[in-house]
Amino acid sequence: MKLLTHNMLECHIKGVTNKYPFKVEAEEMENCECEFNPDFLRRMYPKLDWKALKETADELKIEGLPESVSEEMLKGDESFLRAFHHALLEVEVQEGALICPETGRRFPITKGIPNLLLNEDEC
Amino acid sequence: MGRSGDRPEHTAPPDVFYDDVEARKYTTNSRIMNIQTQLTERAMELLALPEDGQPRLLLDLGCGSGLSGETLTERGHYWTGFDISMSMLEVAKERETEGDLCRKDLGQGLGLRPGCYDGAISISALQWLCNAETSQQNPKLRLKCLFDSLYKCLARGARAVFQMYPENAVQAEMITVTAMKSGFTGGVVVDFPQSSKAKKHYLVLMTSSAGVPQLPQALEDEHMGQVKVYERTSAKGKRRKDGGHGGHGGSKRHPQAKGRDWILKKKALRRKRGYMDVQPDTKYTGRKRRNLSNF
């Protein structure tokens, strides 16, 4: 699971109000190289929850993300864009779990695929 | 997909049916792979993303082994894939698809933040939601859950295209009506309606609020005429012959209203809004009742 996906996912257990973001428990991480595409980063930035991305990156010890991002950085700061790209698209959590911030329910991640199936009493 | 006995969704739930053996077919069988690619290409055409060369973030609902996703990657888009079958997802991982994968039951809702995705495609997945696998499951509620959460997570103006195999017209209608209730506009595009083999249904859903965009044209064989695009407002909603009924009808209190024409108009409007309980228009529509007090 990439952090891009983590940034989009919210917990969909019925009745949960504090559903974002999932806490990530990472036992195994992998670096999967992927083509650098600044256009995509610029398009995605306004849609991302930067705070959640930054916090998760910090927890997973991914370095290089600033607290806040300015227009200029998005336009031409190559080193920032590289770090952004790396955190968003290259780091993949292979084994671990996603944890609902309200109920503490664990959704296991195996082989890089989070299992977000709900039990019948949760939906 | 001719006889109903051929429908895999009647044999087992999707997470059971798509086991390791079935999943393997999607990487070794070139016929299946070809069909999947064709369906995806057509779905992308109907999705009608702006052609500005910008990479977009898309959803692949029921992504399976990632065959449809590969077409998205080829076009330079990023995607997230959801599927319920772990075997299929593992095959997708092995194939090193670019998109990110999650195991999810679409009928439980997508659980995505609002307005993030630029579009969604789904190839041959929707009909799986129309069957109840346990006594707790209600296909209508599951569809509603999917469409509600999909409407939420799409950016305004984005579209979703579902290629599907509806069992019959009633099922197609049920799916479309459910989608409309979640706020979408659009309808079903049927490609090659005359051919039982090549016939393909695409549910095209649009989120744009400005104006009513036109449903795309269906494909047809060159020598076969007539394109069948049924929109929610067409066919049944059309008013019957108008002549002859203008004179009588209408009450004293509302001289212009409540004649046959008025009733037909109201019924057409209700149909357009997706109500299923509207009586058909017949010669009895809007006729005066016999005076029963004489009996």
C-alpha cells in the first residue's frame, strides 16, 4: 500500500465519526521505484490531506517532507518534488495493519494489500 | 453469457468463485485478456477524460488481476483498484501492476475521502452485487451503499463507467434507478444491441450539476441500423397520442389542470425521477369514475 492510497482511505465502519486518517502499523516496508512525474504531483497536491501525509511519513521515518508547502516549491523545487514523489508513490507498506482512529479496529495488510472487508455487524 | 446457467454470479460469491484456478485464467488465457482490454478501452472512451495529457487519479472497481488497470497505466494515469477476491489481487501483485490494491467489498461502500478521484471504471463487476450471498445482504442496499460512496469520492464533473452484464431489463433498471437516487445523471449505453454475443452494457454515470450532459452514442454494426441508447427519460416516459382528450376532463375548481394531459405529464415526471410505482398509461388513464352511488 502506497501512502497515496492511505491518504484517500477513511474508515467506513458504520457509525464511526472520527474516521480519518488510519494509523499505520508497518512491519515491513519496501521501496518500489516508479517514474517521476511532477505534473501528477502538482495535480494531486490540492486533493491531499497534507497533515495526514506528513504525520504518517514521520511515523514511518520517511524524511524530507516540509510542514507546509508553498506555490514556488510545487513549481520548481526539484529536491522537494523528489521527496514528495518518494513519500507518496514509492514507499509501500508490505506487511502491517491499518488501525481505525476511533474504534481501534485492525485491518491487516498482507503482501502489500490491505484487507478492508467489514464484518456483518460493522456495516 | 447467454443462458442464465452460464452466469458465474449464480454459482458462488465472488471471493469464492475467483479462486486461484480461476484467477490464473486471467493471466494465461489470451482470449479473456483481449476481451478485458477491449472492454476497458471502450469504458475509457465513455469516461471521456479531457484530452490534455494530464495524468489523473482513477478508481478501478472490481479490478481483479489488474488487466483493466494496465490499460489505465498505458495511458499515463494512476489508479487504485478494489476487489473482493484475494486470489485475483495476488495475481495482480505478481504481475506488478502499477496501481495500488485494496481488498474491499464494493457493497460495503468505498470509504474514500470526498472529491479525490477524477473518474472510475469497472469491468464486469457490477452484476456480482445483484445477488444476496447471505440473509443479511440486500442487493439494493448494497448498490446504494456503493453509489452513495462513489458519488462522494468523485470530483465534480467526473464520470464513472460500469461495464456490466445485467440479467434482464428489470435488473438494469434497478441498478440505474439506484444510481440516480445517489445523485448521478446518465444511463445505460448498449453497444451492438442486435447481436446477442457482441452486445455490451455500459452504465455511464455523471456527477456534473451544470446542465444535463448528453449520454454518449452506442456503437453499432455497420450494416445494422438503429442504435439503442436508453436513457431514463425515454421510451415509457413518452406521452401517448395527444388528440381527442383536450375537451373533457379537468375539474371546476382547477379548470386548466387535472385533465388527462396533466395526469400524463405528472406520471412522466415521476418516471423521470426514478419512481418505480407509476402505473402504465392506458386508455383508462384520466377517465371519470362511474357514479357508484346508483348501485
